[in-house]
Amino acid sequence: MLVRPSSKTPPTWGGVPLARRRILLGIAAVGGFLAVDIGAVAYAGGWIGTAHRLTPHIFIKHSNGSTESNRAFARTTRKALP
């Protein structure tokens, strides 16, 4: 036999053996959570994704019925209502 089995007991955390795979999966899960959380905070703070942000001014500009498609929609809706 070239390699003898280790006589040391493997480390545990709360009774669960710590293997390299479990540790890496835990680190990946925490890293993924942090990436999503930091991304959401950055988006809400306006640091990323602000090119097409809906502001009150843009909302009012596009919803005041001044475009032809809004007039056509209002006309067809009036026809459909009793």
C-alpha cells in the first residue's frame, strides 16, 4: 500500500463533516446572495441601469394622451363601453 489512510478524524461543524466541496458550495451560495443583494441596492440607488429610468417627468410626458396611439385607444375603448 503506497498511501496509508489518515488516522485523524475529519473536521466537523455541528456534527456535519467538512469536505472541500461543501465549503466551496457554501462560499458560492453566500457570494451569489451578496452579488444579487449588492446589485439590487446599486440599481435602486441609481448607480447602474439609469439609461432608461422612468422618472415622473417622462411618465407624465408619455401618458397625457397626446400621441395618436393613445387617441385611438381611447376611441376604441369608448366604442366598447355601453
